[in-house]
Amino acid sequence: MNKYAKLGALFTLGGCTYVGLEKLWRGRSHGSMFLAGGTGFLLLGAIGKKLPHLPRAARAVLGGGAITALELATGWVFNRRWQVWDYRGIPGNYLGQICPSYSLLWTALSPAGEALYRSADDLLTRPAPIPARDGS
């Protein structure tokens, strides 16, 4: 699989996972969350690949921060028009776009996202098996 096809597959996995988690959590999602999820998944993978020497907890904090920043950017672009989410009722929120409780949730989920990325990346990197000949 070439590099771009693999990135596309990983992005799609991340986007579908994010939308699925959101549907389980809130009962609904939005197309913008697919974009945020795919991008966030690639960010988690990059943190794991580029900073494997960091302790897992430090990578989790970086992952949570990256996803929170991504959520803020996504909110600025999509929430103005479609009101995908609104955290104004949650203590510590920033402009209704991000809040500490969800940042902590993303931090807690980041190691699982990094592990899923690593597994999917390994699977997509393996060479395709050579079919066995039947001897005829």
C-alpha cells in the first residue's frame, strides 16, 4: 500500500471511530466530527511515532492537548454556522468550544487512540501475503 493510501485509510479509521464514539456518547454526530476525528487520529499517530521516548503519560497529555486544540479549531470553523456542540454550560469552558472535562477525557483516551493507530499502521504496512500454489 502506498503512503497516501495508508494515510487515507488511517484518516478514515480515525474519523469513523470518532463519529462512532460521539454517537454512543451523545446519540448524534456531524460530518465535521469525521474530519476532526481523522485529523486527531493522525496527530496521535504522529505523537507516538515521533516521540516514543516520552513516557506514556506525557504522550497522553500531548494527545489530549492536540485533540483539544483541534476541537477548538473545528468549533471555530463549523460551530458558527451549524452549532454542532456548545459547552457554555460546562464550568471552565472557552467560548463554548472547549472545556476542561472533555480535555481530560481526550487525555484519558489518547493512549487507546495511539495504540489503535499503531496496530492499524502495522497491519497496513505488512506486505500482502503471496498466494500458495496448488502444485499444478
